[in-house]
Amino acid sequence: MAGHSKWANIQHRKGRQDEKRGAAFSRVAKEITVAAKMGGGDANFNPRLRLAVDKAKAVNMPKDKIENAVKKGTGELEGVDYVEIRYEGYGIGGAAVMVDCLTDNKTRTVADVRHAFNKYGGNMGTDGCVAFMFKHCGQLVFAPGTDEAQLMDAAIEAGAEDVTTDDDGSIEIVTGPGDFLAVKEALENAGFKAEYAEVTMKPLNETELAGEDAAKMQKLLDALDNLDDVQEVYTTAVMDEE
């Protein structure tokens, strides 16, 4: 794919996340609270909570804030009752977009998400209109220069579903959602630390955008990502580097 670099896109995404560290605290706290409410406050027996706590540590969230978020979920502290909701739609060039939210006011959230789609050239769709274009899975991406043969052996032994090497030299490992933590830990124990590691909605096909279309799509994604109730934005769009 001309100009397309998976590694560049991962680095771009990480950079944007670092710029929004304050928002990251709020999002991770919400996720911890919901995870604790659904599966209990012990991360050893609650994989979703364990993932959320790992995310919190990755953005250097203070320990007391993590503990308070857990207590809000278990009812030890008073907290807001959040509802999970997903919106789907299309962006520039027909690129698919999925928006995962945690909200205490669905009326507000749907209005905000619809407004962002409409304002920036997208189109909010119906439930399920693009979900089939994504795969729910664990995804780990390793930097170019990582020992491919050793990583592949370790990944296969740990139970990974797929290992692929991109043209830019980065290596991507895909796992089942339930296997993600075990594979990640096994690879870390073998000396491999991923630059990007998430349970995500991975696009089955990508929509390449460049120039003005790429800029418009980025504005739409940023507008959605900046909404207070939004946790994650997934898209099939790939903005090429010219």
C-alpha cells in the first residue's frame, strides 16, 4: 500500500493519546468502575478489570485514583451509574466508524455523537451497519527490528491466532479476546514488550485515505474522540503519509 505504514499509524495514535492524558484518566476510571461493578473488585478474578487497571498504569494514573474507581464500582464509594452503548456510522470515503461510550445520559450522548458525525462529513447509521467489518480480538504490535523468528515462536507457543509482519518491519500478533492477557504476559516473560497492546475491534479491511480526505476524516475522528462520553473510536480508515 503506497505510503501506508502500520507503524506510523500506531505511533500517530499513541502520540494523540499522550496529548490527552487528562481525558485518559477519566476514561480509564470509568472503565475500571464499570468492570468492577460487572465482575467484582478483584483483578485476579476479573479479566476486564485487570485490562482496565493495566491501561491505568500505562498512563501513570495514581494508585489511589485506581483504588477509588474500583470502590465506586463495588459500591464502597458513591459513584455514577454508567451504561455501555455503541454507535455505528460512516466517515469520509465510506470508511466505517464504531464509537463505544460509557454514559449516564444516553439522550445527551446520542445527540453529541450524531452532531459530530453530521458536522464533519460523516453519517451515523443503524445498529449493526458496520460491526461486521470488524473483528473483536486482542492486538499487539511490536517495533520494527524485533526478532521475528523468536517472537513468532513465542507467540505461537503462547496461543496466538496469527502473526504477521508489515512492510515497515513492525510485527502484529492477533489473539482471541479471552487469550489476550495470557499471550501478552507470556511474551513479556520471553522479553518482548509490545508498543501497542489492546483488546480492540480490528478492521477486517482498511479504507485508505490521503490528502484532503484524510484530513477531513481525522477531524471527524478527533471530534468523536473528544466527546466526554466516548471511550473508544474504531475505524477502517487508514490515513496515508504522503
